[in-house]
Amino acid sequence: MRRAGSWPIYAFAAWTVFVWIGRIGLGGTPLLAVPFVALAIVAAWRRGVWVSVLAAYTVAVWAIRTPFILVHDHPVAFKVVHTVLATISIALAVLAQRDVQRERQAATAAACL
């Protein structure tokens, strides 16, 4: 059962598109950005398992990339910006995943009635 007010899923998808389109706009390679954008669009549209896939991908990529960004010779501002991007991305991924879990639980409860 889909709820109209599932803002965490839409916020997560919109944030993901914003972050990764921005990467391409700043001259970054689309190799990492395109899967994120595609998953975000599908997750906002189809939800369910796609949100879970996007959330897992988000957490995995940022968990790998953030330490590398922090230990390499980047300016402090670059490190701060990317740490903030990672933190917001992971927080929204967790919120969206929780929303999906609530939807699944509500559907299961409704089916049991």
C-alpha cells in the first residue's frame, strides 16, 4: 500500500539526483553518477525494493569514498563538502529505507485482516 506522504523516499531520490547530476556538471565522470541517477528515478517511481537497492548502493559508495577523500591531499573545504554530502545522503537513505519498511509492514498487516 502506497502512502501519498512518503516524503523520505522522494527527498532521498531528489537529493541523489541533485548530488550526482552536480558531479557531472562539475566535470566529474558520469561512470558513477549515471547509475545513481537512474536508480533514484526508478526508486521514486516504483519504490519498494528499488529504494532498498538505492539505499544500499548509497551507503556502500559513500562508506568507501569518504575515507579516501579524507586521507588524500584535498583542500579542507573539499573534504568538508564531501563529508556533508555523504552524511546527508546516508541519513536520507536510512529514512527512506525505514519508510519502505513501514509500507511493507502496513501491507502485511492489512493482508492479515
